[in-house]
Amino acid sequence: MQLWILSKVIIVTMTGLLMNGEILESASEINHPPELREEMPDPETIVPWAEYEIDVRDVFSDVDGDELVFSALSQSQSVAKVEVEGSIIKVMAQKTGKVTIIVTASDQRGGTASTAYRFIVN
């Protein structure tokens, strides 16, 4: 004689605490991405071999109060190079031409916002 035992496993996942027979739910923290506070400015004309600084501290905001970290990327390194020091974006014009600098703010929790600055080096 063969005996078969069948069983079912039910897994229940709960968030919160069980206290006196009551489930107290814990609120999940929702992260809001940074927001752009200023519109993209018109192209700015700068001269070759000049250094131009942009302070982006007030360009972005974060509703959650997260500290923002900034990064920047030049779409044409031969026309202008870019460096970041805190909230200061340094654009170093290299030669005549047009360039777009993309600046991104990160809240270090997965949220980002970006804007672009256009320069004409002449």
C-alpha cells in the first residue's frame, strides 16, 4: 500500500508590527526626485580659453530635503571642458564652436533631474 501526503505552503508577507492582535502598518518612505527651479537659459557667448562658472545650488531643489550632488558633462570636450566642485560647474572654453553642457542633480537615493546650458565659444 502506498501512502501519499500532499501539503500546501502558503506564504503571507506583512509589513508592520503585530501588537495586541492589531497590525500597525509602517509607512514606506517615498523619495521625490530633485526638481528644476529655473528654465534653461539662452545660449551664452564666451571667449576661447576663458573659464565660466555656474552655481547650480539654487537651480535645483529637493522636496525631501536630500543633499544634492551635482555632475556635468560636456557634449564636445574639444570646444569646452567641464569640472564640478560642489555646486559650482566650471566651463573651460577650448576653441571656437558650440557646446551643450548637461548638468544633473542627484539626491543619492535614485532621484535625478537635469538641465542643459548652451555656449557659443567665439
